[in-house]
Amino acid sequence: MSTPVFCDPCCYDNKTVQATKWCVECQEKFCLDCVKVHKATKLSRGHHLISIDNYYNIQNVNVEQTCHQHNKIFDWFCKTHDKALCKACVSSKHKMCLDVVPLEDVAINAKHSTVMQDLEDTIDRSMHNLEAFIRDRHTVYESIQTKRRDIEKIINNTREKAVRYFDELQQRLLQELSSISDECLSESIKDLNNFQNAQKNLIKFKEQTLKKIKSIKLASSHSRSYNIELDFHPIIDNLFKQIDQFGQIKIEKRESGLIFYDAKLGQAQIQRNLIKERRIQDVVLQLNKNIKLQKQDDCIFVYGCIILPSGHLLITNSYYKSNHIQECDAFGQHNRNITASFSSYDIAMCGSDIVAVSCGNDKRIALVKNGCVDKTLELDFKCYGLAFNDGKLYVARGTEGIVVIDLSGKRIGEVKCKRVELRNITTSGRKIYYTSSFKHTVHCCTMDGTEIWKYKDVSIRFPTALSLDNNQNVFVVGCDSNNLVLIQHDGKASKILLNKDDGLSEPNAVYYSTENNSLLVCDKSSGNAALYNVV
């Protein structure tokens, strides 16, 4: 029911009560109370009432009530010709018809007949629908049973395959254990024999020493004292004055290489590693301060940010009229703008005093030192995502992978990744991490592009910037999902740390500082940023 329908008698008394029935004869709507009165009244007791829903079905049906030829209301009905007639039609063309009756007598039967026919049609349609629904549910039930049997078979086969595989691994491991332990036992027995021989020699040496001491005591009792002097030649005296030392004693110390292994210490180390892996679920961000970035023409497009060792913040702005990098102090207050002649996208630390900035379509990288652009590296390709590792810059080239250059701009290698649209990248050790925004995925691969793991989940949409903590867990922002997610170092687990309720609006840049354990998150165009302490 699209609009409410009110009771006509109640509306006459200036009341608005929802109608539930429609009288076919009276052509009026009635509420529950008025229906009782209508049925109790002698004149309307025999009237036919239908539901408001059926009334909606017939209210738009146009029924002609006037004769087009004589422009008079139909009062009669000719059963012979099955036609409604006005008084003029009866007197002019139907004088000889014997079964001309008043129209109201025919209308009562017709109304009742139409209602019953509609009711039967409705029931028939409902029965057909129910039969179709039952057949569909039977089909779904059988499909579920079939799928269940197939999946159970796959699970059983997988379990058997896994058991066979681990049996083979166990056998190889036991063989390796036997070989290594035999070798260790052989060396241990050799060391034991050496120590036992040394012990015997030491006991024998002790006995010999005691005999020597006894002999020395005897000799000392018969010894004499002598006084012998030497007079040096004068030349020897001058020689002593010219040479201040006879020689130099040197000593070289080296580690023995012996390691004493404690079983409890090894177990404690294993426990510490397990605790590190579990801590992703315990990570909490504490808001340090909110930061308001400067805008030009009420516009800003943030694509990258870093935290300097001094605690100052650098934020890139790719808005074409700005052409600068914003610098804020450790308290989030705007300090200055580092002027450039091009738009700025991603940013990466290159050592302790150099910052590299990618310039997108301008095909260049700017090296910033002491707050000024110190050098510009000209490239032959567009550059966006940027990372620095082991003295080399890693530059994302979209679907063409990653180009590796040195700080002079010389190309020294490239990384071929799977054909995905690279967005932002970061590196750690011998691994590369990157996002593919349009596929909503985060990747980890080796330095030759071999994929180690890929993360994709409905919790993060259009991932852009990413950064690593000390345990290679990945902080990544979802621009469309308006959240910050922490992905475990092996890509097997994740946790949402911030979302829209925390004030994120299209977050597009993130940076984790390993020096002070803080995290910087920046929105793309709202001008809002925030600094968090990672607990």
C-alpha cells in the first residue's frame, strides 16, 4: 500500500482513521468500527465488502457509465445482446427484447462473480508460485547435499595427502637427525678421549713436578751467592741513548669459537619469538596529536609522508599550484615549505640527511638536503611509488614493475613483478612490499620479483601507502574503506587499527618511525593528519 487510505464516514466527522474495507455497492471506504455499523444496518447488511488491497487492484480500472450515443446514464441491461442500455436505447432499439432487466440487478451478481474469479485467480497464482518455490528448494537442497559430499571428499583426500606428505617429511627428518647425531657422537667421543688423555698426562706431569720441586729444594740448600758486574764500553752507552726500546711485544686475541648452549635459554628464545608473532592483536594506537595541514586555493593532495630522525614531519603535496613539500615540527606545527618546481608524490629517506621525492609525470626524482633541492635525477619514465634500501632507490613503474637506480640516477637493475598496477612500495632486507590499489591487494616478494605472499580482504579497499614496523608487520591505509590495517609479517592475519569513526577520510599516506615508535597518518584531500604512539 503506497499511501494511507482513510475511512470516509470518519473523515465526514473530521477524523482520520485507517480504512480496512471497501463497499462495492456504496463505493466508500470503512474502518473496523464503521464496518460493524455498516453490517448492522438493515439497508447495507447485504452489501459486499472487499479488502483495501483488492480495492487498490480495481480502483484504476475505467468503467463507462454513460451512453455515448444518447449521453445518458446506463440504467438497463439487455441479456440477449449482453449490453448496457440507457432509457433511449431501450425505447429505440430494444423494444422487442424480452430479457431487458435493471442494471443494478446484473451488477450485484457481476460484482460477486468478479470478486470470486479474482480470488480464484489469486489462489491459483499463489499455488503455482508455491509449487515453483518448493521445486526450487528441493533443487537447492539436493545441490547442497551434492556440494557437501564433494567437499567432504576433497577434505578427506587433502587430509590423506597431507598425512602422506608429512610422513615423508618425518622420515627425511629422522634420517637427517640420525646422520647428524652420529657425526656429533663421533666428535664427542674423540673430544672425551682427548680430555681423558690430557687428564692422565696432567697427573703424570704433577708427579714429575713434585719430584722436580724436591730436587730444587735439595739443590737450593747447596747453592752459593755470586756478585758479577759488567762495565759497558762508552760506545754501548751512546747506543742506549739513541735506541729507546729493544723491541715491542704484541698479542693477538681471538674468540675461541666455543658456544655453551643452555636448553632453557633456547626455549625462552622460542617463547619470545612466539610472543612477537602474537603481538599483532595486542597493538594499540594512542593519539599523540592532530595536525592541520596548509591548503592553497582550499586544495591539497597528499601522497607521501615521513618522520625525520629529529622528529620533524615532511608531507608531499601534488596539487599543481603548490609545488612544495610541507615541513612540520615535532609538535605538528607548520614550520616551512620546501619549494620545488614540480608536483611531489612519494617520499623516502636516503640515509640520515637526504630525502628523495618522486615527481610523477615530470619523470624525475628530487634529492632534498638541508631543506633545499640539492639535486634532480632525470628519468625516462613516470615515477610514483618510492623506496630506499642498501644505497639504492626502488621506483614503481605501474604495470612495468620496479626500476632500481643509484643516487646518481644510473639504472642498475629492475624487478619484474606479476602484471599488476603498482601503487606504493617499501623495502626491508631482501624483501619488497607493494600495493595494487585497483585489485585491492597487498603483496610481499623477493628482490627478483618472486611473490612470497599476497593479502586481500573485504576489510580494505583501494590500498595505497604502506610502512613496516620493526617486526616486518605492514601498516597499510585503505583509501576507499577509510581505515588503517596492520597485516602480520607473513600475510596470514590482520587487524583494523583505525577507521572512519576515528576521523579518517580517504587516508592516502602512512609512515612508521622505528626511532621513536610513532605513526603518521594523512588524509588525501581533507588537510587532516594525525600522529600516534604505537603501543
